Amino acid sequence: MNATSIRDLLAAQPVLRDLEPADIDLIAGCGHNEVFPAGAFLTHEDDQANHFFIVREGQVALEMHTSTGPLLIDTIGARNLVGWSWLFPPYRWVFDVAAIQTTHAVVIDAACLRDKCDADTAFGYRVMKRFAQVIVDRLQTTRVRLLDLYGAGNAC
Amino acid sequence: MVPEMPAEAPTIANVTGSRAPAGPMVPARYRVTDHRQDNADTVTISLMPIDDPIDDPQPGQFTMLYAFGVGEVPISVSGCPRHEGVLMHTIRAVGATSRALCRLEPGSVVGVRGPFGVGWDVSSAEGSDVLIVGGGIGLAPLRPVVREVLAARERFGRVALLIGARTPEDLLYAEEVERWRAVPDVHVEVTVDAASRGWNGHVGLVTALLDQLPITPSLTTSFLCGPEVMIRVVARDILEAGSPADHIRVSLERNMHCAVRQCGHCQLGPLFVCADGPVVTWAVAADLLAVRRW
């Protein structure tokens, strides 16, 4: 798959809305398309965060291994970003990421994109703003989940 | 002289004769015909009338269920006689009375007052897309909505049902949800707060799934029931997506005692939730739920 078609795939992702076409071109230059069969791991906890993912189709789970087995922390479906450990040192994944269904994703080379962000700080700022929005959204939903909405204390 | 004892001592269940002139404060006796354990702390009971039955409830209305000798609590109707042949209530054991109701076995007798309040008005959604979002036991008052929509599927546009639960084991009506999922042209998603490997649904807040549903928000009538925080975040997201506030219906939960707009326990701003609700539009609820009251 060539860079042009990766660009088209990325341009269709709502998660990259607000970015300029030229920004999409820059990101696409760091990306390739990949298919993960159900059950496959996209990455493992403590692996180097050399990539992040934009899920086009399918669904992945963020998991953490515990003494009683893996726990699902979150699921992320189509048109969403997976991974921000690539943004900051030590660039290591905190969770396992596994495909629950056959998952089509654009895989972005993190070092490549970081270099482009450093070289063009205006572009880097726009990318960071987009990621910050995703992080804030996830943080807010996580905070709401911490309320244990469906527990007995919140019985309705 | 010792008075002769009747052959059968009178009990609440076997007293016969006409009931006192029924008013909204007089419970009708119903017999429990079925008891189903939905999850660890939630039970669905089916009831058949001993006395004259109450009026057939509309989806979204509630009754006051009286566990004799213990107390009375408001419980939403989870199954209407016209759909099920019996009156159904899904009850979570969170207090003395609800625990007593959850312990009732077939043959037991309860008192029922009602139906009370304003229901979902499902028919007003005909011709539009339908979004039903139920969280935790909030799915119970929405079950009759699902039944009513599926019974007249052709009258509605696209139908999406979004269910939130604490864990897969806490999901209400699990088998029935799978039957709903199998209905063509009905989109069903379940998301939980925590799960183990093997769970094939979603994990996360229900709002994370809203943008993946096959509905057009501006043309959608939404029915939301669950914890108030969930209602607030879902309603705001639907509103932001373009749905008019008066097309978003929410079921309010307040401390209803008399159910007839007298005692004031359920007051929420200018509303008596027992009579003006429990179902109101988001246009009415938004400001009331945004107010921090204590």
C-alpha cells in the first residue's frame, strides 16, 4: 500500500479532524496499513512504544495482566487512536493491546512522527493538540467510570 | 365461652370481599407468580392480581410496591401486562423493603399502588430513529420501551440500544438482550466497566459508543435511564451531536413516598417527580440536574 492511499485512509478518520491536508500528508508518510487477526497482540506492556495505531475497522482491548489473569481496562473501536506512550519518555507501553476482532489499523512510526514534530513545531503543536483532546476525553470518561456508576451506591 | 375460630385464619392473601373504594393510596393485592434472579442483587418478580387489577401501566410509569409489614417503595414497571400477561418489576436489593421484595417467592402476596407518573410516550417517537440507553438497573424501565418498539418495528426508523453494566455478570436480561441483538435492523451494543479476557463486548463508558451508532442524532428520539451521572454525560453528548433537547427523554429518580404529589419528598425544583415525571425531556431536566443542591 503506498503513501497516497494511507493518506486517504487517514483523511477519512474523524480522530484526525481539524488537521490540515498537509498535516495528514506528513503523518501518512510515517504510516503503513496492517491487519491484526482476532486474538493477536498489537503490542505488549513494557514494550518500546515505537508505534501507535489508528483503528479503521474492528476493535482492540487494552489489557493488564494480573495474578488472576488479564483484565480488560478499555476497548477501542473503529475511528479511534490507540496509544500515546510514544509521545513522552521512556516511550514504553503501559498496557497490552490485543485485537478482539479482526482489526484493520494504520500503524504510525512514532520516531518518524516525533522527528517531524520537532522539525516543524507548528505541525507538532497541531498534532499535540489533537492528541491532547483524545487524552482529555479518555481521562474524563475514566474519571466517570471511577464513580462506579452502576454500583449499589448509585442504584437508581 | 370460647369463640369458635374460623376454619382458616384470615391472612392478607385470603381475605375476600370487595375492596374498599379504591383510591390511589389503597394497594391492590397481587400474587407473585414468578421470581427470577437477574444477577447477584437484582430480581425480577411477576405479579398477577388477587383484587381488581391496577390500570395497565404505560412504559416508564412506576408503581408503589408494598412488602407487607416492611414498607413500600417505588419500582418502575419492567413488564406490562399487555406485553407479558403479567405485571413485572425488576428490583435491586439496596434497602430493607427492596430486600424483602427480592426475597418474595411465588405464592407470596404484595400490595401494588399505581400506576403513577408520566411514561416514555413511545408512540411519539414513531417515524424517527430511536436510541435507547440503559445503565445498570436503568435498563428495567426501558425494557417495555424495547418491547413496544420491537412489536411495531416498522413504525420507527433505525433503532439502537446501548446498554451499560458494571461487569458482564451484572448485565440484566442477558438472554433477552441476545434475542434483541438477533432482530434484524436493531443495533445492540453492551459495554461494561470491567471484564476479563473472553468478554467480546465493549469495556468503557457508554458515551464512547455513541458516535458508532447507526442513527442520525437530529432525527432521533432518545430514551435514557440509569445513574444520573450517566444520564447527564449521555444527554450532553447527544445534544452536542445535534439532537433537540425535547427529543431526549430521561427518567428521573427521586425519593418518592406518596406518589400522588402530596408529600413533597420527590420535589426537584418545580417538579413533583412522582407526578410530573419520572420521564421528562432533557429540555426540562438539564437545568434541574445541573444544580448542586447540597
